[in-house]
Amino acid sequence: MFLGCLYFCIRKSYFELTVRFIYDRIVPQLPYILAIESSCDETAAAIVQGGERLVSSVVASQIATHQPYGGVVPELASREHLRNIVPVVHGALEKASMTLDQIDALAVTKGPGLAGALLVGVSYAKALAYATGKPLIAVNHLEGHIHAVLLEQRQAGNHDLQFPVLALVVSGGHTHLYLAEQVGDKEADPLTTHDLQLTAGGKVQPHLSWSYRNIGHTRDDAAGEAFDKVAKLLGLGYPGGPIIDGLARFGDPKAVHFPITQLKHADRRPTGPRKVAVSGARFDFSYSGIKTAVLRYVETHDMLEAIERRRAALLQLRAPVLDDYRRVCDQPTLDLVASFQRAIVDDLVTKTLEAARATATATLLVTGGVAANTELRETFEERAAQDGFPVYFPSRRLSTDNAAMIAAAAYPKWLTKTFADMDVSGEATLPLR
Ligand code: KG4
Ligand code: ZN
């Protein structure tokens, strides 16, 4: 028995080595990039070859650490990253049956994110780059989410995505609409073009860098943040998105009407991507109002006691699953959850499609943690098809934070030799341009 297992393991690793040897001979020019992601509450490392072959990916989630607090505690996140970073990077190398010598470049998330959390990933990546003499590539986390979709499309053999690309990045910290172009395939720089009707098109080319124009963002809470806060105020725990996603299908989405704030005035706050002067239409979001509306609803419908009982019951369980959540929710709560989700999904889809029409978008990408939401995916698929827009999502595994997306976004920078200096540091509010 023991000898049988040993024989199997040897055979298996021989098989993997042979496959790698043959693959490296067939496509020797494509570099292996080892990426590190530590911007929020996941410590992740991944190896991707040539921006399109996911070799290995390891994600250490901190959900259990933050769950008792109902949200991410920045100090705890930094401590967990410190604890996890070495085993996670080693895990990615081990899973790929590779050593650091076989890696061509290192990549790391530079921002945006929690300052202390970014510091851990950036410092470790710099140390690795310094010790090995490999180039280091700094990646914007939001660009990573966008490239998660491209990585999987290329891996599936789809090389025909067309520009202009409109990307909705919707997560716990962000709700952004980016109009993306490739540098070098059009005359005008999208950051200085004030005409939303960009005309340059063409296929996505892996070797060209991307430039981004922010045409919409949240003025207050991000969509994922609204999911998390509403789940918390209903006594459902953290992270709220997957829990609400699971429960919503048991409720009536028409039971409660939650109007979403519609913004007509320009955002005059002087920071981040808002600095870019944009004339013409904008497609901004606002989700703090709906969170307050849910709070008012539970107060005026005497739901507070039941919420406390639910919170206490769930705290008794170590790792509650959907059935547990469902058991502690009465029908009015399920209806409330379904109505809340319907309102957010409807607003995200409506505004994104409005922006797609206004910008003559050729391809829609929907990405970030909230892109894992079942109703969001179904609604986008249905309504984008009606409007004639092809829409792509990452798999659920690559929707939430991971390092494969960072390695994929690093690939065009590797081709253009856009390497970071050794004094690179994390930037909590890094804009995407
Ligand atoms: O991209 P991500 O992992 O981290 C950030 O960059 O923020 O996104 C995490 C967010 C959380 O707010 C979480 O509640 C939300 O994504 N999320 C979901 C779902 N899965 C994760 N929201 C709605 N439905 C889901 N299935
Ligand atoms: Zn993210």
C-alpha cells in the first residue's frame, strides 16, 4: 500500500515535470510571473505564465479573524498578512512544482487598499526581488480585477475581445466604471479626451499597455460595503455579500421598494480619480442611502429583537452554512434581503448599460467581489444581451481578491519593461489611470 502510494507520487511528479519540460520547449518565450496580493483581508500568491496560463494560486482568507467584528479590522489584517505571507508564497511555488529560479518576474499590489496590509506584501515582494535580482512589477489592484477576466478568457481560447472595454469593478471597497483603451492603438489619450464617444476600437492585444478613464464611481459606500453593512445590521455576520446572495432566492424581491439615490450634480471632492477633469455624462453610484433605508425599515417594523436573537444564535455556530442562516430568518427578513439585493443589482446594471450606450462600448467586463453575485450575473447577462453588449465575468474564484489577477495585469508591464524601483511603496488611495 505504502509502496503503491510512493510509486504514484513519483509517477505524478515525473508526469508534471515532463509536461512542464515539453510546455517550456513549446512556449519558451512566455515568462512566469509570481504575484503577491495583500491589499485587504486575503493574503494571496499566484504564478501565471504569459498573462494567460494560471499555473498555481493560493489564497489565505482572513474571514474567520474578522467575522466576530462584522468587518475588516485593519490592524488584525496586517498581523494576519505577516503570519501568512511566507507560507502562501511557498505554497504557490510548491503547487506549481517550481522554484524561485524559474520565475522571470515578481509582481505585487501597490494599492489601493489598507496601508498596513499593502506594506506587508510590498515589503516582502521587494525583499524577494532584491534577493533574487528579478524585476519587480507594481500593479494597481483595480487593474488586477479587470485582468482576472482577460486571464480566464485567454485561457479559454477567447482572444477576440474588442475595445473600447467598459469595466464595472464592484467590490467591498470600490464601485467604479472604467472606460479602457490600449496605449498605442489610438491617437488620443483617453485621459485627456473629453468626448465620451471614443472611436478607437480593435482587438485586445496582450502586448499593449492599458489606460483607463474613470467615468463613474461611488460617492459614498461601495456596493459590497452596502451588502456587508446590511448583513451586519440584520444580524447575519460577515462578509455579507455571499450570505445575502444565498438567502435572497428565498424571498420576494418585490416585497419592499428601496429607491436608490440618483445623483445629478457633479462630484467636487478634490481627491483621487475625481481630479481628472471630465466633461459630459458621469455615471456615479450611491449606496449609503439604501443602508439607512433598511435600518429605518427594521426599526419601524419591530424587527430589532429578532435581529438580536439571530445574531446570538449565529455566534454559537463556528462556521454557519446557508441552511443555518435560512433557519434563523423569518419570511419578512428574507423578503427584505431579496428586495435590498434587487435594488442594488438593478441600479448597477442600469447605470452600467447606460454608460455602455453613451460610450459606444464594444465589450463589457464585470469584476470584483460583488461580481460573484448570482442575481447580478443573471441580470447582466439578460439585459446586456438585449442591448447587444457581450459581457464577461471572472469565475467566482477569481471574482474576489486573488493574486492570479495581479500576475495577469503585470504581464503587459513585463513586456514593456515597466518595472518598479526598489523604493516603491504601497499607496492606499492609488488611482487607476
Ligand atoms: O474584491 P473583494 O474580494 O475585495 C475588495 O477588493 O473589496 O470583494 C469583497 C466584497 C465584500 O464586500 C463581499 O461581501 C462581496 O465582495 N461579495 C459579494 C459576493 N461575494 C463577495 N457580494 C454579493 N454577492 C456575492 N456573492
Ligand atoms: Zn478587490
